[in-house]
Amino acid sequence: MSAALDIASWVLLVGGALLMTIGALGLIRLPDFFTRLHAAGVVDTGGAGLLLLGMALQTGFDLVTVKLVLIGLVLALTAPTASHAVAHSALLGGLSPDDPSANRAGDGRDEAPD
């Protein structure tokens, strides 16, 4: 049974690491703010969940597993909320999810400071 748990744990750990790597590449390669935020939010929550589940299988059932579950619950509640808050503030700040080219035109980088 121990070998099966080790294999399952390593599959979850490698899967979580791959998801986190894909999310990091998404932050670099995707074209605008909202698609980058979506990639980071979805993949980060899923990757962290897989990593925590893989670690929980490695520890067995003890106090460490309870702590990992609590960390997973906090991440599952706060990561989507933070992504939503950032996207909402960007929307209120004038970024448009419908026309990303308009976001670059008026970003104010070429204007002289006051």
C-alpha cells in the first residue's frame, strides 16, 4: 500500500508543479491583463490544491495533514476572491476586457509627469 500512496503522491506533486509552470508561462505569454489574471488565478488555485493533496498523502493522517487541509481551504477561499478584487479594480480603473488595444493607447506612459 505504501508504494501505491507514493506513486499517487508523486503524480499529484508533479501535476501541481506542471500546472504552476503553465500558469507562469501564461503570465508571460498571454496578451493582456485580464487573460493573464485569469490564467494566474485558475491555474494557481488548482496547482496549489494538487501540491497540497500530494503532500497530505505523503504525511499520512496526523496534525500536519489537518494543517495542509486548512491551508487548502484558505487558498480555495482567498485566491479567487483576490483575483476578482483585482479584476474589478482594473475594470473600475478604466481597463476594458473587450478591447485590449485601447488599454495600451491611453496608459499614460508617454506623457510627462506633473
